[in-house]
Amino acid sequence: MLNTLRSEGLLPAPDDVGFNGKKRWTLPLVERIAQLVTEREEEECRRETREILERLRRRMEAESGKAG
């Protein structure tokens, strides 16, 4: 994720420090982090859903084979 943020130019430059000496978190950076996290969570949900559906399909095929 950091590589993505760096490539998009969203990470603060090394000399861009706030009043307390810490790097600034700009709104675009925070929004992009939220977007990347959401995308990753959505992909994990899709993967888990595919796995569940595949297990269900196999179970239904096995049960229909027993009934026949």
C-alpha cells in the first residue's frame, strides 16, 4: 500500500513536517488510504464469497449424487 501511495505522490515529502515535527497527513492521503483499505476489504470479501459458493456447489453436487 505504501508503494501505491508513493507512486501517486500522496506521501508527505521528508521536509514536509507539521508544527510538532511529525509528517503531515493531508486529506488526500487519508482519503486514499481509506480507499485502498476499502478496496482490499472488498477483495477479501469477494474471495471469501467465491470460496463459500464453491464449497456449497461441491456439497450440493455430492448430495445430488447420493440421492441419484
